[in-house]
Amino acid sequence: MPKAHLASILLALCLSLPVWADEAEDFAERLSQAVTAHTLAHAYLDACDAAYPESRSVRRDVMAGWSHRSGLADYERLLSGAGDAFPDLTAGVEAYRAQTREAVSEAIAADAAPCQDFAATLAEERFDIATAMRRLVRDADDFGIALPAPTPLALPALMEEAIPLAALWTRALEIMDAVGSKVGAEGNRDLREAREDYLLAWLEAHGTVQAIGRVIAEDELREWRGDQQSSLKLSCSGFASAEDRALMETSIGQDMLVAGEPKWVLEQAVGGVINLGNCQVAAAPAPSSPSLDDSAGLMLRPLEFDEAFAGPDQGIRLSEVDRVLYLADFTNRLDGFGNGYTDRQEDIYVLLRDGTAYRHDWAFAFTDLDTELSRYREPQLWFSWTEHGGKPVLLDSGGREIDLADAQLLAPLPDDQRLDQTYYYLNVGTGGVRRDREYAFAADGTVSYARSGLVAGNFGTSFIAVVPGEAAPSRLGYRFEDFTMIIDGPEGSERHFAAMIAGDDPNAPDELLIGGQVYWNREGQ
């Protein structure tokens, strides 16, 4: 049955109802568009699968994403309701499907282009029916079409009432794979949203979700297991009571049970987030052996400070270092409320003589880093490097390049260096929040620290502070050793990464990097 014939049948059916002719014509055209697109898409899918079965899974992922974008769950309900309202419609649509399948099979045998890039095929304008579907569902009742209730999803149950987060995400991945593959979703937002919606429906079908993990923030939970953690993070957008909120806030670092109502799901490149509302918090039950292999729900756990810090000069030796580079990008942007802010990106790269490189993200110097543990637990921070045209280029594990042509060479301050300068940090963040910090160095070998125009209440592990009743910050001793600034305080010594731009005057550098962030010489501004 030609498409024109199908449209005429639909129009005749719609015109038989007590509605305006132009409304009937519009509805019939939109229904014809939806039927045609759905029929063609499935005909292409079947013909391509038959001709090229080895790439069937790729097309299935594309089809799942298109189906989600186009609202085809509503299409099936609409067509069922329309068939009840117009008995002649079902036979007409079936005849059109049979003819289309035959025509598409012949076309694919002659030209396989639609199969070779199935995503591009479904991106054509004739398959863009999302708007038509929304309007059809909205207007169906005007044409005597009663949409059946959505068919309940046949979803497997959770394994336990209280489920560890790694096991929950392992099961979640299995659930989402029923829609389409995770690999296919990485470059297909529609498929990723389809997977997320399907998982949310599964969670909602269980009502309250009860999960076990370690509290890592006042509203976040992850499961910790040795060097690993759950790739799933659980977050709470609200609590059942003030007591539950307070218990969560005071339980950071402890394993707890959190129960709540699923609100939204986010699948990320690695892992994901499940958000719960009306959260209730309680002590976690005693751990038990997992009832399934939940390794798919685990990932390496980022290092904690106490794990990354190996001790003074127990990390990368300076004799191993080829150079240390600083790459910065300060971009002025507007947040969602029209406030200007600075997107401040600062990276320190340590290039080693063995051809490897490390992006140093800690406030202490790389010479204090537990290198072996970092290589294992922070593999994303380690690279190989080479030189192109005299400029260093990093390569990550996937072979992607990071150009360091604009990076600045860093140098340590001389060990006996005394500064008589004040260095300040200023940054305006999102929401217009201003952050000021200041180090006031004196030639007598003392330093004081202030922030946001007020005396600092913490610094590193927090002993640069004001004693109550003092009018000025405490002045404490400082000294430089290689890439480390050591602060001597009443509770011991603190060690902070410190460097200057190579070639600058060590008596009064224009810029001083402390803890990985640049501070500017106030006298030089």
C-alpha cells in the first residue's frame, strides 16, 4: 500500500468524526508520518540485520536511542487505541508494513548505504517524529482514541532489601543493557537517556531503595572495599527528618544504610549516580558475602591524602625529573544567573627522564608522593611524553595528546631564600563568590596567612590560625627545600608545594605557586 493511500485512509477515518476538517487533516497527516517513520525504521533494521548480521548490535543500539527520542512507547499505545477506534486501520497498516518491508529489502540489496551508517539514516528529517508524537498523544481523545495504560515493565527484583552499592550498580548495568549497550550509549545521548529512564523505572517499581555504603559527604554515599570503591555514588536531594540529615552529616567516613525514594539516575563514562529523596539514615548492618559477582560495580578508589603522602622526600627524586611545567588557563565566563566568574584551570606536570610524566594534583610536593600507590590508584594522572619540534607532548593511555607548548617551566626557590613580599590569590567563582588569600613573607624568615579579608582559620592541616584576642595572624617560620615550602608551627611542620617561574627573580618573583595554585606579588601589581 503506497504511503499516499495510507494517508487517505487515515484522513477518511478522521473526517468521519465530528471535528473541523483542517483539524482532521492535520491529525491524519501526523499519524501518517508516525506510521511511515516507524514502519520504515523497522524495515531498514530487519533488512540490514539480514544482510549484515555481524553489526546487528550496533544498529540495535541506534534503534533504541531513536525509539526513545521519538516516543515510540507512546506510538504503540496510540496505534492500539486507533485500531480500536477505527477497525479498518489495523489491516491497512499491516498491508503497508508488508509492502514497505519488501521494497526496503530490494533497496538494500541494491544500495547498502543505509546499513553502513544506520545512525545517519535515522537522523534524516523523515524520521524526526518526536513533535508529531507528542501532539498525537495530546489530541488522541478528540478523535475518539483511548490510549491503553502503559504495560508494566517486567523487571527483576532487587537481591536484598539492603543492598551494597557495588552490587546495586552491577544489577543496574544488567537492567540497562536490556535497552541497549553501555558502549553504544557512550556516543549516543538518546540511548543513554533511554538506559537511565529504564533504570529509574526499575528503581521506582521497588518503591524505597535501601543501600549500604560509606558516607563521603553530607549527602553522598559510596561503598569502599580496600583499594576499590563502588562506581555508583548515591546522593540525597532531601531527608525524611532533621535527625536523618544530622546523622548523615556526622557519619562521614562511616558505613551507613540510606533508604529513600528514587528521583533521578545519571550514567557516566565510569559509574553513575542514583539520587534519592526523603532519605532515612541508619547504622549499616554487619557486612555479608556478596550474593553475586559485583566486580562490574567497582572501580579504583582515588587516593586519600594520608595514602598519597608518603613522607618527606619519599616520592619522586629530583634526579629522576627532566622538568616541571605549569599550564594555566583562566577564562571569564557567566554562570546560569548572569554572574561573571573565572574558570581557573591550573595543572602541574612532572616530566621524568624515563619518558613518563605525572600530573601532580596534591598540595604537597611530588617529592613526597607515594609513587607506587599513585601509579596504581591514579592511572589517569600518568602519561608518556615525547618532544615534537622541541616542545613536549603528553600521551595518555588511549593515545590522546596533550599539548604542553604553552606551559611554563617551573623552578624551586633556593633553599636559603628569604622573601620580603606579599603574595595574593584572587578568584571569583560561580555565584559571584569571591575568594581572597594572602601570604605575607618577611625577610626574618616568618610568614602569615589570611583569606577573604579575614584571618585564616585553617591552612593545610590547620595550624596557621589566629589565637583569640590577637589582632593579626600568627607569624610562623618558613623555609624552602627543593619544591617544598615548610611551615614550622606549634604542632609541628607542614609541607606545601612551592615553585616560581624559571628565570624569575628569586628575591621577589612576580608569581609564586603554592599548593598548585598561582599567587601574584602584590607589589608588582
